[in-house]
Amino acid sequence: MTFGIRAASLEDIPQTTLYRILWLRVRVFVVEQRAAYEELDGRDIEPGARHVWAEEGDEVLGALRVLSEAGRWRIGRVVTAPTARGRGVGAELMRRAIDLCEATDPRRSIVLDAQAHLADWYGRFGFAVDGDPFTEDAIPHLPMRRPAHSSSRSASPSSV
């Protein structure tokens, strides 16, 4: 069975699906990565926030969110279920998120904070390091930016 990709604002996500998205984020970021932090940070409910997720049947395979902030887009909370890694789920989510940003306002750049070991993977989608490294919850990160109107995209990176 192939997975489907969906996008919606918070209020348009079915309750059970929303629960599965949030459960996956906590399972990976807080439990697997041992980062005790406020996963539910209030940004999911901001006006204009969009959620993109991959599903197969009733299972959420991966998710991310797109936020509008200060004239740019921010992609965050990019997560793939351990059982779905290596299937191209993360890559398809990133392509859809970039398409969503560009379809809404292509004049804006897109930013994200990448875990440092994934910087090359994000680079396949046109992102480049845009600032100094920092540590968040004991995990090295790099700020990255994709300029507006960039067309650099990978066919199917599958490491996430």
C-alpha cells in the first residue's frame, strides 16, 4: 500500500489523526531523542499554520508543520515514524511543504532549524546553512534557509 499526503489547518484535521500526529512527535522527539521539552509549544494553533502529514490506512507515517513568520515561511517539527524511515516519506513531506509555501507566497524564503546530521539531506531541497550552529536539547542544530524562487529539489532522498 502506498502512503497518501494530506495538508490542513489544525481545525480541519480529524481528531484521531491529530492525536496520531502529536503522539508521533512526542514519541520521536521526546522519547526516542530523549529531549524533554515542551513539544506542544502553542505554534500549531497560530493563524495560518498548516500541517502536512503522510498516512497509510489509519497510521500516520510522518508529519511537519508550516508556519508564517515575519515575511518568511518556517518548516518545523519534521518527523518520520521509525517504521516508515527509508521509504521516502520525509522527502515527500518536504516536497509538499515547499510546494505549499511557494503556491501561497513564492516571494518568501523558507527557513528551518535542522538537526546538524540532517543538513545535507535538507540541502537536497535547496536549503543552505544560514547562521551559526546551536544546541537545542543537547542536539546540535543548524539554521537553514531556502531562498525564494529556488528550484533545487531532489528526486527522492530517503534517509529520513
